[in-house]
Amino acid sequence: MLFFIMHLLAGTVLSGVLVTIVVAVPALFDMGKVAIPVAVAAGVLLAVPVAYLAARALKQPPKPAAPE
């Protein structure tokens, strides 16, 4: 369940960043009808490993503090 929540968050962020890049670059903006859906799909796909690593890191028990 945590993986799916992390995937929603990471997918939204990565897709938003990629769409912003498409809109900001004039050469890509001209091809917006194709480039924006591709950017969103790439963001969602790139979010899978990010979400997996984030969920795995959050599920691990905290390490005990080292004695001083």
C-alpha cells in the first residue's frame, strides 16, 4: 500500500517536472501535442523505481543510535 502512495506522489512530481521542461523549451513546445503525453508517461514510468526505493526505506526499522 505504501508503494502505491509513494508512486502517486513521485509520479505527479516527475511528470510535472517533465511537462514543465516541455513547456519551457521552445523546440519541444511546438510539438506539445505529442511531447506532453510522452513526458507524463515517462514521469509515471520513472516513478516506479523511485517509489519502490522510498517505500523500502520507510519500511525499514530505524537503526539504533551509536553509543557516544
